[in-house]
Amino acid sequence: MFITHDDILEDTVPMGLNEFFSHHAEPHSVPAKDVVLIRATIESGEGHGFHYHDEREEFLYILEGEVEQWVGEEKKTLAAGEVVFVPPGVVHATYNVGAGEVRLLAIFGNLQSEAELAVDVSQQEPWCSIR
């Protein structure tokens, strides 16, 4: 199956844009059974605050730009071509620390899970004061 622009569900969010190539909850024309694939655009100075994913592991592949990536209380700056793996239930966050946009692929397992895609903990300690 080929996925064209017409197949992508776009969701404008405070950090930028999420483009869903497959989706965990919304009806979608791509019949993926096990994988959620999202291309995210994060504007300069913005980010996806601290959160975790119940029942889903995640890979983040940086396509363009530079991010401050947190996994638990550890942080690292990642650039295009680098990847992070986040196990289920592990708190993490991604912030654009460059001058231009960041584009990344978020790849989740366990499409069939009924758990929320992301659980926000950015207002809870230690996450609200760690950065």
C-alpha cells in the first residue's frame, strides 16, 4: 500500500504539527495493525513536555534540526540522523533547541492498545522543575 498526502491526518498542536500516517484511535485509511507512525514538526523554542506512554514503546528518529531529548532524568542533545528508544511507562520530553524547525518520526508499537497515546506529567514534580 502506498501512503499519499491524502492519507495523512494532520493535527495542529501548540508545539507545531503532528501528521499521522497511522492512528491509534481515529478512523484511518492505512490498515496498520501494530504501529502508530507520526511525523512531528516542532517549532523553534517549543517542545513536547514531559509525558509517558502506557503499554507502548517508542522510537524517535530525528529527521531535521536539533532537540534536547529527555529520557527519565537524563538528557542529551540529538541531531538529524540520531534515534532514541523509550520503553513503555518511561517519562520523556523533546524540546527544539535550534533556530529552525525540528522534524522527527515518532514510531510506536502496540497500535491496538486502548491506553491514552500520551499521559502528560509536565505539571508534576520532578518534571515541572527539572528543566
